[in-house]
Amino acid sequence: MSDIYTDDWYKSVRETINEHVAGLPAKAVPQGEWHAVVEIVGDGASPYVGADDVRRFLIKIENGSCAWYREIDTPNPEVTLDYRFVGPATTFDEIAAGMRDPVDAALDGTVKVRGDMRFLMRQAELVKVLLEAYTTNVETDWPMGKPPYSGAGAG
Amino acid sequence: MRDAYDVIVIGAGHNGLTLGSYLARSGLDVLVLERRHEEGGGLCTEEVTQPGFLHNIHANYHTFVDLAPPVTDLEVRSHGVEYVRPEVQMASIFEDGTALTVHSDLDKTKESMARFSEKDAETFGRLYSEAHGYIDLLLGTLMYQPPMSVKELTKALAAFGVEDRSEFLSVKLRRESINEFLDQHFENDKIKAHLAFHGAICAYTNDVPGLAIGYPLLVGKIDNWHICIGGSHRLAHALWRDLAQHGGTLVTNAAVSRILVDSGRAVGVRLDDGTEIAARKAVASTVSAEQTFLEFVDAQTVGEEFSTKVKTEVKHKDWTLFSVHLALDRLPQYEAAAFDPDVNRAWVINLGYDSTRVLDADWATIRQGLLPDPRPNAAVNSLYDPTDAPDGFYTGLLRQFAPFSFADGGEGAWEGAGRWYGQRCIEAWQRFAPNLEGGIVDWAVDTPLDITRKLVNMPHGDWMMGEISLDNMLDQRPLPELGEYRTPVEGLYMAGSTQHPHGYITFGPGYNALQVMADDLGIEKWWSQI
């Protein structure tokens, strides 16, 4: 198990997702490259992101798999972004803990999604598999406590 | 005007200007041609009663402000556009003197609804909150992207298990009418009548099967109705300024008579006066499919079969709008203010639809080519925009659902009926606001026939430039062959309200056509920075 949001944890996430993608039929996996940024916004409740901080992770998806990821310190990296996911840290923590459904978080507007929605909708089956892998198969340590948090601002 | 441009856009309505501006900002040499004396299309504001009274002849309700990407991308506010969002957005006044008000504040709307049904007020609160949560997703999926098919959409909804997650979204909505949706979730006739009326003035006729699929989006923006200060035409000016500042050219009084096609490719246009202008990269038409393919190109060019489809299968709305523009020396004081004082501050008011049954009966009457007893909706913009009338005076608008063509006399019968029906609409208004007797300085009518005469791209008085129905939505609108903004003629694109999503000041058709043209022409999509 790895501490949440550490390099080792992301490595576990990447491996888990890629294992699931490898098990999918080829026709279910879109070919191409996409870049996405996940913005985890400190909300005063999550101990993993400062109240006024934003942690940003740039992810490259290549042929359905996560090719690489890295934490970045700018909202606008050099690459052309295809998607941006923005939400409060507590919500992302809860998703990682398997306590909150990411589709629900998008539907209720807690996590904002920007990018080509048509493509996401057309790849709904794949997206669903990836989200399930992320929320249920990654073992995580919570050194500063696990949600639910008692503080204000919890998403 | 030179003899060649990169792209020629036919029609300077808000979609044509939007498309032209984005392309000009992308570095292309753009010409926008408009047959009328001014830009704007439906964004026309005219002094049709008395000098100083600014009447929005066509587009009055701006409901996609800050939801449509072009509002930001094209910096319309920096070009002089100012919007106001009325605190009391809308109301229904019922025959028994009660009234329901919709506010920019959800709690106040719920309080108003709770006077009729506490259960419905709570249901509405949940529906609004749910719809507001996913409005970005809906807009991104359903409005500001080239369209998906209904099949793709329902498949995605099923894959994400939306039906299990949502109280209101469901795959079966594609078979249901707004009436059925309302009957399932609400109990009070008046609340249902108001919500159905809200759908209707957005052109989503409440008794048409399948339109429930769009209803959550309508509710998500039910409190986003804006007035364009100084008249809707200000927006057209702003878009023109943006086009001009980025090197684009607008020419008015320039009616296109032909789209020039060479070896199957659109290469330019010919104007009524014979002037020919070349288009190096593309021609985009924002006028009707009928004008574009039956008047501007030969049937041989697009094929007889396609030409026949345009003639026979392009669908138009089966009702339209009859308008009365009024110059007033006083604001209406409604008798229903005794029940709810906020009706006197409401911008858009439904007068007399007490139930969906009454609304349905009027649709049936209209579809027979008959005039219903007037139950107009009234909008006094001056309540929130004092610049649209001289000091101490007010501008009013009555809109009445009506047929385009009479069973007896066809559309030509509007020639004799306009003033008479206008007077009846005014009397219907005065019944709810008796203080208006003697308070009308002047008035003028705009009949369905006038709509088509003034804006020739709106055949049959069709202010949405195409029927709003499930088989004329998304990638089926206006025909499957045109659903992706491309046409049978290479280099010719459709970018007006004939296309998905539809009419209204959505900016959607122009914005979506832009995406397709950018793909085809290799334009970098600077506007879609994520």
C-alpha cells in the first residue's frame, strides 16, 4: 500500500488502470493520445491539500492506457490539454477511498469536467471500467486520516 | 469588398457573425454577407411604435448568457453588451387571481410554488438542483459540440447508470412528452401549467413525444433569462465589432443569389447584382436549408434526391408567434398582485394558462389553422431596462402562440387579421391588468407572415428555423445528410439555426459548425483551451 497522492500511489493507480485496459477487447479501447489535468483544490477539510492550495496532476493517456503522469505547478502546461477535471480535495479523497462515486460527483457538479464531452460519452463503457478500477482496486494508506473528515468544506 | 476571401459566410445573424468572428480571430480573411440593411437577423430592435421605444421585434430572451462559450470567447461585454438578469424572471397569472413567480433566487421560487403545493415546491427544488449540477455536462454534450445521435446518448446514459443515479434523468425520456414528465413528478395543475408554458416559450411544445429529453436542461437554466440592455440588437453590434476588429468584413444589403460550385466544390457566391466573390477555403450558409439548396445551388449539383428531400422532409414548427409591440405610459398593475406582489416585477408573464389541458387545447386549435382565444405572454423590458423607452414611458411585448397558415385563407389571411387579433391580445392583457386601459400610447403588430417576410430564412414563421422534435434533433437536424454541418457540396457548410441545436440566441449552430470547419480546414482551436 502507498500513501495517497505520492509517486508510489500514482504508480499503483496507473498499473491498476492499465491492467484493466489490457483486459479489454481491442475495439473497446480508442487509439490516440490525450492529455488531461486533474486539479485537486484544497477545501480546508482534506489534510492532503492545503486550504489555499491546488495540486495538479498531468496525465497522458495513450491508446487507452496511462502512459505517464506528473505533478505540475501550473494550470497551463506546455502540452495541449484535452480534458481538465477540477474538484475539491475532499471529493477526490472520497473517490480514492471508494466512498464516493466519481460519476455522481460529475453529475452533481462537484467535479467539473471540461473537454470533448462527446468523446467521453462515446467511450462511456471504457470510462466506467477505468473509474471502477480506480475506485475499488487501489489500496491506499491515509497517513493523515481517511475521509469522512469532520471539517467544513467537505465536498 | 474585394473579389476573394478565405471564407464567405452567408447571413449576419448571431450565428453567422459568431462563426465569422472566430474565423477572423483565427487569422482567416472572412466576408459576412447580409441581405437586409443591417446585421443581426433575429437580433433586431426597432422603433415600430413611437420614436424612443426600442422594441425587440424577434429575439427578446437571452437565456444562454455565460453558458454559451462565444459570450466569453468573443468578449461581447467588452464590445458594449450589458445584460440584466431580472430578479423576478417569470410568472403565471391564473384565472382565479392567483399567481406563481419564478425568481433568480431558488428559495423564493420554491416559496411561491409552495403556496400551491409544498410537495411540488420540494420536487422542483430537487429537479432544479439536479439539473443545475449537470448543466455543464448537458451543455457540453448537447449544445456546444457537434451532435451525437439519440442512440449514442441513450447508450452512454445507460453505461453510466444515470437512471439509477438521477431522480429525473432517464432513458425513457426520449419517448415521453413534457406533459408526461410533469405528470410523473408534479401534482398541482398550475405548477405544471407554468412549467409547461416555460417549455413552450423555449419552443419545446409540451405535448410532443420525446421532448422530455430536453426538459432538464430547460429547468437548469430556468433562472438564467437575461435582457440585453438597449435592445437585443446591441449583441449584433458587439459581434460585428468583434468581427471588424479582427479583420473580418461585413457587407449589408448584399443578397446572395447563387453559391458558385466548381467540380463539386463551393468556390464562391454571386450576389443579386451579379457581383461574384470567390471563397478560397469555404462557404458557410446560416440561412435556411430551403434557400441554400433550392435557391442558391442547382438540383443537379446536390442531386435530385437530396434536393427533393430538402423540399419535402425539412420540418418546420407547427405553430408560431404573433406579437404585439406596445408603447406604454404606465407599468401594468396586475390584480393578482393582491395574491403575490412580485407579479408586478415579473419580466415574462403567462396570462391565463391554468393547466396543461388548456395549453394542449390551444395547440390543437392552432394545428387546425385556427386562432385560439388569446392567452398571450407579456414582457415589459422597461421594468429592468429603463433605456428602452423615453423617461416616464415603458416598452411592452405581447406574444401569442398562433398558426402560420389559416385553415381558411392560408397565411395571407394575416393581412386582415393582424390588428383585430392584436386588439384581442391587448384586451386579454388588460383583463389581468385593468390599469392599462388608457395607458397604451401606441402599438404595432408583427404577424407570423411578417416574420417570414422580414427574415426570409424563417419560412412558415418558424422562429426556431426547424421543428423541435425528436426526429429533428441532434444529428438528424435538419436532415441526416446535413446533421454534421457538412453538406453534399464540398467546402459548403451549414451554420445557422436549421442545424443542431436550434434557434434562439444559443450561438450553438455557428459555434458547432466552427468545430467541424476547424477540423476540415486545419484551424487551431484556440477557443477550446481546456
